[in-house]
Amino acid sequence: MDRYGVDSMSSTQTIDDKADGYARCLDTFLSGSQNSRLSVNVSRNDPVATWLRRRLPLHSQFRSVAIDDTNHLVRRDTFQRIRFHAPTVEDLDFALRLTRARGKTLYTNFLGVLHYHQHNMSTLTKYARRVYIDTAVMQGWQPYLFRWPSRESFLAASFHSLALILYAFDVLDNEIDALNQRQRKYDTDTTADDNYFGAFMQLTQQLDSNRARVLKYRNRRGFQDARALFVEVVGGEPPPDLYRIEPVNSYFLRCLRADITAARRALLTNGWDIIKRDEVRTVVLFLWTNRVMAHLARKDIFRKTELRYPCDDWTIQHWA
């Protein structure tokens, strides 16, 4: 640190072969914003760089300073001056305030720290609360330009997409199991490859077509499973049908499909071309949860709110 004259130093975080599919997606997203070659990057703190950084999108600001709390060294006098203020995402908050005070950061991938979380259906609720609380802390850092008609129409759209993707998984898995039986594969094959992802994406697109949308989604298989999962993640019942707006439903599903496409590409990049079908479902449900809770925590992106949900009262204690 003395050699480069910096106030703090961070290094990359990595995963191992025991990481699950969603952890591999997150690792690919994170490493995609970092230099793949061995290097040492020092942030600039001159007035021009400081002025430009404050006008960048939030994710670009984080990329430019690259502070990672899994392995972060800070000078004592710097920490005494800046300190942690936020109850969560304290590393990001610290990085923004340090660079705005014209501090210098160093990031290197010469060193690596093994760090990831377990993502399975038993940890989904805790993950939902973490995303909600983290986003609630960060919501004032940058304005959100797009606004949804209402929070209830957004939640109705998210529930519509959840019921649709669960139905698509059921249809796809039943077809695969039936094919295995016809081919006398009595040992059920539960693996999935890129073709499985492709078939799932094609089926969800067909189910969201104008012809299929006429069918009452409440009559489809998987509705009760979707309702139970919605209550578990959000903490309340889905909004009634009177809040359904079809263009909002389609827009949410398109955004979710874009998230799934990015995750599919990330898994292929990370060398996981064959995984379990249940793990594909888990990755998709975590993507759905991330999109729902990251929006739900931002009160400023909804034009109106009529119904109250338990998540409105969540604090850092509910995450722990």
C-alpha cells in the first residue's frame, strides 16, 4: 500500500468446484467486470476523475473503485475518518464515500479469497430478505428512471411469471420422463444441458403468446406451488386479478427471460454445460426472487401503492 500510495487494498474473490449453479452465475457476473489478466489497478483521485466518477451509473462507479469486503485492507487513519455507516452493503457505501473524499483504492487479482454462499430452496427466503434490505439501503444512491404503474400490478406480473415458469418446468420434465420410459431408461436421467435451457426458454415464450395467454393461468398446473412460493418469498398473498395488466405481465417476463439468458451464458462460460434439472429450476427461482425483491424494496419506482406487505417492515434483524 505504501508503494502505490493508496488508502485501501482489495483482491478478487473466487469459488471452487463445490459451488452451486447460482453461485457460479454470480461469480461469472462479478469476474466479467474485472481484469482477467494478472494486474494491479489503482483508482485515480484527481478532480476530473472524481467529477466524472460521480456521474457514472452506479454499477460503473463500483467497478471503478473495486472494493471487496471479503479481503479488504484499510489504513487505520483512513478507516477512522470514513468508517462503516450503512447497516449492510457497508463495503460499497465505504467505497463511494472514500472515493468522493478523493481517497485512492487498489485492486489486484494476484491474490484470491474463496468466498460464496449456498443457494438452495432452504436458503431462498433468507436470500430474498437480504436482497430486499440491501436494495432498501442503496435506493437513494441513484434515481430509477422507469416507474411501474403500481406495486400491485408489478407483484401480479411477478406472480404470473412465477406460475408460468413452474408450469413450463413441469411440462418439460414430464415430457423428458415420458421419453425416458419409452426408451426403457428406468434409471431416471435428471441431468440437464444447454438444450434443456433452450427448450425451457422456447416453452416460456410460447406460453406467453397471445393464444396461450387467453387460458386462465389459475387453472394451470403449478398454480398452488407458485402461490406457496410467492407467500414464502414476499411474505403475503399475490394481489387479486383486478391488478393484472397484460403489458406489465409480458414486460416482467421479458426481463426475467433476459436474466435467465445471461445466467445460461454464465454457466456455459464457467464450464458447467451439464447440471441437474433441479439445479436449473433453483437458478431460475433465485433469479426471479432477485428481480422481485430488488424492485419491491424501492418505493420510488411505483406510481402508487395500495396493499401493504410484511416486507414493508423488514429490517436488518429480519435478515439475520
